[in-house]
Amino acid sequence: QAPDSFPPLRNEAAVRVLRGRMKGIQGHCNSCYMDAALFSLFSCTSVLDSMLFKPFPLCDRNVQSILRDEIVNPLRKTGFVRARSVMHLREQLTEKGQCSSFTNAEKDPEEFLNLIMHQILGIEPLLKLQSGGQKEQDCYCYQIFMDKQEDLVVPDVQQLVEHSFLSSDLKLVEIPSCFIIQMPRFGKEYKMFSKIIPSLELDITDLLLDSPRECCVCGDVATLECS
């Protein structure tokens, strides 16, 4: 365990600490969905560090300390988290979520995020979405849904997000403080894409509701939008 707090890994330090054998979060008993989510949320970014320190009104301090001291700090300090630490968290989630399968079954990452962010830590939803002018929807992450696109062989995240929002007629109501995106997947037998290129920056200009944008013809502020 690492009782001190460590900042997220950046640039050369991230490569030095995280690359190689016996690095990352050790998998055990269908934990891959949680391992990948925790690594993505905390290894190289501090945007959700409030989950580790802030005393939210509904916050379970035991779960918060396990997450901080047994998973995030060791990951940032040594680049490795043992499976026992993740199992400790899974046992607590099983107890709090009244769901016995958190310790042995594979779950959807969104189910894990909703449980730990909403029910256990009491964090406000991170995203506000609107579909086709209907009522706003609050959520913690966005899962990409889309039909197979023949022209997208090796897409990047920017392309996938834009295609998904367009096909679902979705808009972001406001700029999110944190935009957690779940990539498309279809289990062990079928993958829609063999590879997805990470977009190091995400342009959400065209995804925002009622956001002023430039006309692609004259360069002035646009008055009409064509999907």
C-alpha cells in the first residue's frame, strides 16, 4: 500500500513507470472491465481525483480509501496494482450494491461507474445529453453505439464519437467537466473494429447544443446546420 498521495503520471514518467511486464492492474476472475476503467480514469489524469479525496454527502469513506490507497496511489507510484486490491474493492461494491456477482462475473463498465459514482460516492452526473429536442438525460459516461461503417477500417475516437452522436441525433447540453467514453465492443467472438486510434484531443464543437459555429461556406456565424 502507498499511504501518501501521488500525482498522475505524465509524459516520460508515464512511459518509464507503466511500460513493461508486470505493469498495470493485475487481472483476476473477470475483473478486466474494472481494471481497464480504473486505469483509464486515474493513471494519467487527475480530472476525477475528487473521487479519492472529497467528502461527498453520500460518500462511503471505506470504499474511497480502498480506491485511493490500495489502487490509485500504488498504480501511480510503481505502475502495478495486485489483483487482491481490486478484489477488496469488488467485495465492498458487492456489499454496497446488493449484487453478489461483482466479485466473480464480468460486468458492463457503465454498471460499475454508476454504482461507485452515484450510489457509493454520491457524485453528480458528468454528462447532460439531449436527443432530438427531447428532455435532457443525465449520465456518467457515454457508450458509443453505431452501425458498421465500411469506410471506417481503423477509426479514431473523434470519428467514432461524431458518427455515434449523428446517428443517435444527440447533442451535449453543456461542456462536460469530464467526458468518459466507452468504445464499441461485441464480446469475444466479434469486434466491430480490430483497432481504434486514441484521439489525444477531442473537438466537441459540433456536438454542443446551440453552440455558435462557423459557416463552412462564408466563414460567418452559421444560422443553419446540416447533419
